[in-house]
Amino acid sequence: MALLCGFRERVSKGATMVSLKEGTIVDIKDLRVMIVEDQQDVRAMVRNMLTELGITQIFEAPDGREGLTFLDAAMDMVDVIICDW
């Protein structure tokens, strides 16, 4: 969650673009985010935070196995993964 909190701080200060990797800049609202978290209430909280930032393409997985299954089928559909450990 520390990464998400730092991300949110930068966004709340007016940033509208984020660099995903060298040479790739994406509008924050166009990010495709996957949340991998076993606690449904935590997934809902993270989803709400992302929605407040304007992100609409949000995928969820209740565990790592399901997250990996999704990524195997649709790796190019996700820019950022937020997960617990």
C-alpha cells in the first residue's frame, strides 16, 4: 500500500500523466490496474481510491493464483498491479 499512497500523493498535487516505463507516458485515467488482495473489503477500498483518481479500468483477483491466471490470458490488459504480500 505504500506505493499506492505515494502514487496518490503525486496525483493529488495535480499530475495527470504517469510514466510506466522509459519512454511510455500514460494519462492516469487510462491506466489499467489489477488489484490482487484476499480481503474483499480491502479490494473495495483500493478500487474506490482508484476510482476517485479517475481510473475506470480496474480488474480484481482474490488471490495470487487467480491473478496469474488472468495475466496469462490477458497480460497486455494490465499496466499496474497492486497486491498485498
